[in-house]
Amino acid sequence: MNATIEELTLLLGTEQILTTAHSHEENTIVERANKEVMRHLRALLYDDKSIKHWSSKLPIVQRILNASVHESIGVAPAQLVLNPTITLDRNMYLPITALNVTERQLSHWADRSIHLQHKILEQAQALQKAKDLANIKARAERATTRKWSVDDLKIGQYVLAEYPESGMGHRAPNKLMAPLRGPYEIMAIERTSCLLRDLVTDRLNKVKVQLLKPYKHDPLRQNPLDAAIHDREEFYVESILRHKGSWSKKKELKFLVQWKGFDPSHNSWEPWSELRDNVNLHTYLIMQGVPKLIPSKFQI
């Protein structure tokens, strides 16, 4: 056992039990917790429009999970581990000098807290059992319901699609990405497949109906194009606004970019090396009277 793990288990008063590698069934609770971590992490990264600094969001995710009341147990995890009198917003106990109590009063308070925590644990276990039974019943009902079919599709409807199958199934290439790709717009419907339009590139692609899911959104508050851009983990140049540097020193040139689907607050200065192959830069160079700077492979 790694020395660091040994020290951690000693401090926690627990033991490490190893399971068979790649056998998720043996760690179902852990896997479910990891799934919830990824759900919150994706939401925070989506809001940031970047996955580069994903690790900086983990403490926030941990704070959310520790303080959120779980439907299956009826309390927040922090209440089970600490007790209801602890608030994560405060982050620590008050110092003894600030409590203004005697040792006897503090002992009575501690005993009451432990009793209350034990009561919460019993309630949580009862709620968890009831929740498990409800999930088993709901799963059995879902197995008998009609599945998504071509009859549910309409021209102009937005859908999500599963990723191409790999050795690990229809999984996203990156865990930080959404489990389904898209959204796409349905342009044509065939017997077992649909012709989908990529909202970012306008390219058409044929996908089997069984790999599609409906994309639910509020048209008044959300533009499907924004979600599509996030999904691709790419930023598309809307236009080049201006530049700085000398035309004679291309490697030192920088350009102010307006990104497609984003407001001006996200405009950024990008170097020549990142934009040299972009058609919008080529248009800008022509307008500036320096078309000779366009790479030879793009010149007519």
C-alpha cells in the first residue's frame, strides 16, 4: 500500500479494501458519486466556456456536494459527517474562548449533537431504502414504455446524438464533455436514419435514429448554436477586428478576434501562428492590402 494512503487511512481510522480492476459493480456508490462530480464539473466548465482549468473547479464541486441535501437520504452529507450545527459557509468551529460555556455545558452540547446526528443517520437510512425501492419500481416501468422512434421526429427539430462506437461503447472522447454530442437540426427523415445539420459548420451528416435523443431547451432563453459550439470544444472566428504589430514581422503579429456565438466581452488577442490558416484572417489581410501574407497554399 502506498505510504500516503496508509497515512490517510490511519488518520481516518479506516482501512483500504481493494477491488478487482475495471469492475465498476464493486464500487457502485463511488461510481455514482463520481458521476455526480462530473455532472457539476461539466456545468461549471460550460459556464466558463473552457475546460483548460477544470481542476480549479473541483473545490467548488466538493462544496456543492457536501452542502446539498440528497433526495435519497433527506440531508446533506456534511450533516451526516459533522452534525446539523456545522455550516460549511463558516468552514470551522468557533474557538473555545468564543463559545462562553463551561466544560460541563460543552460536554452536554457534544452529547446532544451526537444523539441528533445518530437520529439523522437513521432517518437517512430509511429514506435511502425507500428511494431504492422507488428506483427499482421506476426502472421496471421504464422497461415496458415505448422507445424513441422515427415517428417522434420532425423536420427542423433539434436532437442530440451518441458518439461513434469505440472499444468502450458510445462514449465521449473526454470525460469533461457532455455524454451526447450536438445539438443538430433534422433536415430530412428516412426510414432508419436522419440527415442532420451541424449548427457550427453547416455540414450534413446521416445518423441512425436509434442514436438520437430529443434536445429539450427554452427557445426564448437558449440558442442551440451556443450549446453546439461548447460541445465541440472549439471556438470559431466570426471576424478579425484589428491587429497590432508590423506586417514585416509576421511571427509577432496579434489579431483581435470576435468569436462566433459569443458577445464582445469574450474578444481576445490571438497570435499569427494560431490564425494563419483561418479564412477570416485571409479576408482581413486582403482588406488591409497585404494579401501576400496569406500562406501560399491558400492563394489562387
